[in-house]
Amino acid sequence: MQSPAPRPPDTIAAIATAPGRGGIGVVRVSGSGLADFARSLCGREPRARTAVLTRFRDADGAAIDEGILLYFPAPASFTGEDVIELQGHGGPVVMQLLLERCQALGARLAEPGEFTRRAFLNGKLDLAQAESVADLIEASTAAAARSALRSLSGQFSEEIHRIVDALIGLRMLVEATLDFPEEEVEFLERARAMPRLAAIRARIEGVLDRARQGALLRSGLNVVLVGAPNVGKSSLLNQLAGEERAIVTDIAGTTRDALRETIQIEGIPLHIIDTAGLRDTADTVERIGIERTWREIGRADVILRLSDASAAAGAADEDFDTRLPAGVERIDVVNKIDLCARSPARSEEGGRVRLHVSARSGAGIDLVRAELLRIAGWHAHGEDVILARERHLHALRAALAHVDAAAAQGGALELFAEELRLAQESLGEITGEFSADDLLGVIFSRFCIGK
């Protein structure tokens, strides 16, 4: 019995440009048989991969807008299907009219990430490349954008494929030897399996190290400035940001709410949060600000605990210190060294780092930046950092664990082979060779509509 022909995909459409007004707006359509769709829109035969100036028309033939139509027949398109892009004037009313016209012609509204998901399902991109589309759009630093573009071009995937090929080669030797039990004892020495496994492990470890750095480029660190009123938190924020972002006065309690500023150090985005000074107060507004300070502290990756070099610590300071979360990285910053003629310095005692700085003059600010990079685990990789997501890190760690488990099996080749297989599956999750549908749903639901 002949199997039925696969059902053609339905047609999807979405506004692909950001909301609001602009010089140009784009409506994107993907599906099958879109040549007729284009003729209905503009009353003329579309030319493949050629920009055509035309008028987009409604069902009665009246013009909706004048713009450019681009037609990409399958499979030479982003999604692997027929794709049409309508480039019109970027007003929200015009874009909505064009989208409604596409719906009237049989298209439905695209779900978030559905264009990129179709590109993945049609073999135009692997899963790591598909995710890099969203990462490129969301990049908050130039370094993150460059890293995302490298992943989109396939560099990350190629690294994974090379490791997988090495695993497959080793698996073939192991599994072939399983058919000849008398050979097992000498197999590991004769095939140099353990040196080959060590080389695979080193390559996974190298990719994991670069991926950890990329994860920092992607998400950055939340750094919360904490201290009593008037210790210089806002001045330190201004120094790190390189401009006057926070109001600085000699009046205690000037900062009433959390002020967020994202800066870059070595391309890493650091989300600096200046908070209300910690003290007991009867002021209702200031008390609300202090409550918000504690909430920000609970979300911190790093706490910069500021104190005044010219003032002795009191009981209130010790009380606040005991309430700071124990599991969060902390740097003690002793500010206002210019008031007591001290020089910038770094010291460490009991695992806690203390920096002496002047937020007013900028003396010692480089020490703060260097310490934040140290806590982040950053070391320069040049242009080969991988903009990784948490699931990539999880898969790489799992593959590394399976390789280590294989090395621990000794002469038990069945177990050795099984650990190699599991390591390969873990790496395959990165590029999508092994991906559950529910995982794909989570990944693509985080994309913007129109991508």
C-alpha cells in the first residue's frame, strides 16, 4: 500500500519588524505555493529572489501600500519553504492592514519563533544555530553579537560535530571488538583507546570552558551595591558606568529606590544595581526602598558591600552583615580613602576580598573591575567564545561525565561502549539530533514573533 503524500504545511504570516513607527516595516509569509499568494497581493507574477517595486492590494484591488515584494521559492529560503517578504512603510496601521490581507488570503498568525522552528525542522539550521538567531537579536554587547553570529554561521555546531565524529570512531572500534570476546583484554592497548578518550575529554573540556565564558556574555552578572546611607554607592555606580547616572548628594537617604545600569567590562554585561542605604528609619518611602534593597540582594550574583574609610563600623553595620546571604559572592569595598590619605589597595583575609578605593576620584576603581572579572571566572579567549545557553552547558557537562565514566570502566567494554553512546547523545542534544518535542516548544516559544 502506498503511503499518503505528506500534507503541505499551512501558511503563516507575521510582522517581522519591531512594534512602533519606522521608515520600513516588513511582513513575512512562509508556506507552500506562495506564487499565487503573491499574485493576489500585487496583481503580477513574482520573480524569484528579485526585489520588485509594487502596490499591495486588498480584495477589491484598492492599494493598501506601495513597497517591495521579495519572493524566495522553496527550498532556497530561510525556512526551506516558499517565503514572501512585503517591505512597506513602517506605520503600525499599514503593517496591520498588510497582515490582515495575508490572513484573508489564507495565512494564519505565526507563533513565536515559528519561522526559525520551520527552518530547523526543514534542515536549514541545526538547533544551536536556530538559538543563535534569538541570541543575535538579544545581544546586549558587541562581543555577544559577534559570538552569536559565529554560532549562526555554524562554528559551534562544527566543534560539536568534530567531537561526535571522534566518539563515533571510538565506538565503532569498541563495538566491533565486542564480537570477539577473546580480544577484549588487549583491545584498550592495541587501539590506544584511552589516549583517544583523553583527547576527546580535552576537546569537550575546552568547548565547555569557552561556553562558560559565552554564558557570561549572554546573561552577565547582577551586581548589587549595598551599604549604609552616604557611603558612596551612587558615586561608585557613576564611576563604573563612566557617567553621572545616579544623583549624588551629602544628604543621607538620597537614593530611595533601586537604580539599574548595565555596563560592560571586557565585553561582559554587568547589571549594576544601586540601592537605598541600609539603616533603621521612620520615613515610609525610605523604608519601602530598603525593603526593595533586600529583594535585590536576594537576586544578586555579587554583592559590593561598601563602607566608609573615615568612619568606624557600628553595631547596625554588623547586624546588616549578618543578614547578607552566605552563598553569594561578596566584595568588601572601603570607600572614601581620599579623606584619610590612603592609597588604593587589595587585601584578602579568610577568603574575603577587601578593596580600598575612592569613588569620588576614581582611585582603585580598576581594582573593582578586575575583582568582578575574577569572580565571573572570565579569562580572555579572543574571538572563539561560544555564546552558550544553560542547556548547552548542561549537555557538555553530561558528556564530560559520561566520558569520565567510560575511562573508569577499565576492561568492561560493554559498559565502556554504553558510556560513549550516552556521551554522544548528550552532545547531540546541543545540535538537535536528539531533541524531544517539548524541549523544542520551550526553546522556540522564547523567540519573538516574526522570527
